Amino acid sequence: MNYQPRYIQFARVRGFEPGSPDAPLMHEFISWVRLKWALWAGLHGRKNLYGLTAEDHKAFDEWLKGEVE
């Protein structure tokens, strides 16, 4: 099964295999990724997440790869 790359990163950080019985509920992933978007936006001087470009998504995904929590 294929999983969304951001979910795979969430699984790596949280220490579980995607699709395993140990996987947390999806709302935990959604909350986590929303928090990460907010952190990324703040680090890049953005007040909100409106009008994100494809380049923003690429930059976010690259930044997310380095997150350990």
C-alpha cells in the first residue's frame, strides 16, 4: 500500500509502521501536520497559509524531512 509522504514522516517520528495496529488515529496526524505547517510558516515570515504555491509545498516537504518530533 502507498502512503502519503507526510504521513510516512509522521510515522517515522512517532515510531510506528504505517498501517500497523500501533498507528495512532488519523486526527493525530492531521493535528501534527497542521502544527508543522504553522511552524514552517512562522519560520518563513508568513502570517497565514493562504495562497501556498507548489514551491511552498516542496519547501515544506523538504523541511519536514528534518523534523524529529
